[in-house]
Amino acid sequence: MENAYLISENILRYIVEFSTLILEMFGICILVFTAIKSFILWIKKYDSIRLELAQGIALALEFKLGGEVLRTVVVREWAELGILGAIIALRAALTFLIHWEIKNEEKALEPKKSDSID
């Protein structure tokens, strides 16, 4: 019975580690794609570059945050849980700041959109 428990625990650990890697890879891909897209928009002199970049960073952070939450499943020590908690808190704070920046950027772009419509 103990052997079956150890095997299932190892399977769970591998699944969580693999899923965490996939989520973090998605976050990295989104961030790189957004950076390249924003650079192209910067070359073309678009007004909404900051908004596009902030939205991409926020989405990438959500994937990275999901990976950290998954990682808490296999934590064994309190010190490790504390480090993960600090990482999650920092990423959550960054996400909130970026969403605040997105709202402010959308408000700043609204007058420009209404001017171009009239």
C-alpha cells in the first residue's frame, strides 16, 4: 500500500511539474510575441502601443501565476511555501498594477478615438 502511495505521489509531482512548465512556456511565448508585435507597432507609430504591450504582459503574467499556483500542490516545506507565496504575491501585485495601467491607457486613448471618428 505504501508503494502505491509513493508511486501516485511521484506521478502527481511529474504531472504538476510538466503542467507548470507548459504554463510558464505559454507565458513566455505570449510575452515574446507581444514584445515583437509592440516593436512593429512602434515602428509604424501607432498610438496604442502601450495598451497592447500592457495587455500582453498581463496575459503572460496570468499564465506564470497559474504555474506558481500549481507548484504549491507539491510543496513539502514551509520555507518553500513562503518563497512561493512571496512570488505569487509579487506577480499578483504586478498584475494589478498592469491592469490599472491598462485602464488609464484606455481612458487616455478614448479622446483620440472620438476625435478621429468626428
